[in-house]
Amino acid sequence: MTATAVVEKAMAAWNNNDREGYITCFTEDCEYNVPRRPGRGRAAVAAFWDFNAAAFDERHVRIDVLIESGETVVMEGVAENKHTGPMAAIGSRREIAATGKTFVLPHVNMYTVRDGLIVSNRSYWDGMEALDQLGQSPM
């Protein structure tokens, strides 16, 4: 399986709400570096999944660009999420109540794939843009 095919498999699992299918696309000791929620291993992948599942019943990632070079895959995409549940505010004890709003968030992910599994995921997006679209910007 190509590195691109592995990333496409993970994104298909995400979009099909297949928690276990998504998590098992990663190695046991993977680097999972998402803004303000970095971690290691499948436990970090599961924690990010659970954070999203609690706050967003409806979520989908559209892949716009996939570029593969050896073990590296760069994905540019857009997440569309409907905020239907409480969302823990990162870095504070407060919670953002469900707004019912949908936000559209461009993002870039850098993956490293070895032996058919993702060993590293580094994600980049503008969290303030998401908060703005939800009407929760602190500014």
C-alpha cells in the first residue's frame, strides 16, 4: 500500500465515523501533533478522536491536495464540523457550549508512513478562525 493510500484510508475512516479504523492506521508509538493537543501513541490519536466526537456530531474532511514523496505525504484539506456538543476549551477549565454552527476550517497535515502505518502526523490550522466561526472568539 502506498503512503498516499494509507492516508486516504485514515481519512475515509474519519469521514465514516470509524473510530477504531482511524486509530489503527497509526503505529502504537506514533507522533500525533495537533495544535494545542500534541501527544504520542494511539492513546493520543484516540484522545483527539474523542475530543472531536464529543463536540461535533457531524464532521467531514475534504481532501483537496495530496502530495507524496517517499515516506512523506502532505495533505491540504478542509474540515467541515457542526458544533453539536460541549467543547473543552484548551488551556482553561471552561467549556464552550454547543452553538449548532458549522465551521469550515482549512488545514495542512504532514504524515510520515512506514510499513503501511502512520508513524507521524503534524497538523496545522488556525484555531482562532474556528472560534470566530463559532462566535466564540476572545477578541
